[in-house]
Amino acid sequence: MMHDHSSHAPHSPHSHTHGHGDEDRAIGMALVLMVWEIPILDPILSIGFTLFILFNVARNVWASLKVFLQAVPGEIDTEALVAALQAPEAVAEVHHVHVWSLDGQQHVFSAHIKLGCEPPMEQVRGLKARFSALVKEYGFAHSTIELEWPDEVCRNLEQSGERSG
């Protein structure tokens, strides 16, 4: 069976594995069939290779679907991150938290942090630096943190008719 591999970039991860997969499988099957003359071995090996390929296709489709559906990446502990963001005494609550992946490797974080008091600007700068370092520890490629003052109503909660605590 011939395949057109021109759609793959020269250094694409698929160019090697897909480009040589058919040839490798054919050589492997030919060697096994030359050693053992068992007629049923050919269809059994073909089914085995097909199941192996289908398993890997399903795994890759599932990983792609998680990116398309903007699922929370499995390696991110969102609860621990929120708890760490809430740790400073000046923070009243963390809400409107979103974590997703752009491409399966680069993850994005956004949240609103409501302050419990109106700290001096120097303390606000310190909080922002602390939040930035914390988000960086989690390996996010991009993050957005919106600070809300104690008397400020979250615009997202305001739009939905709810009230923040």
C-alpha cells in the first residue's frame, strides 16, 4: 500500500513513525513468516499490528479532544494552586478560575483574586510578584490574574446576577 507523505514536514513527529511504519511492519512480518511456516500467523500478526495502531490512534484522538474541549490538563493541581493563591492574609477569595491547554504542552491560567483590604501599593506589587512566581512554578505559558478591591463587585458575577462574598 502506498502513502503520500508529502503532507508531513521533514522534521514532523509523524514523518518518521508514519513514513516507515508500513515498511517496518512488512519487514517484520516477512522475517517471522520465513522462520515459521504457520499459515495462520500472517492474519494473526496483521490483526495484532492493526489493534496496536488503532490503540495509538484512539490515544492520540483522546489527547486532541481534551485540547479542543479545553479540559484542565491532568498534571495541574488546580485546588492546590487556588489554595496557594489564597494563602496571603490580604486575599479574601479566589474565584473565576480557569485552567486549560493551548496545545497539550502550553497551559494557560486565569483567575480573579478579591482582596480583603486595601493594602498600600507596595504590598499590592509584592502580591502580584508572589502570584506571578507561583503561577510560573506551575509551568503556565500564559496567565491573567485580575485583582478586585474589597468593595468591588466582580463584573462576571455582576453579569450573571450573583454576588461575590
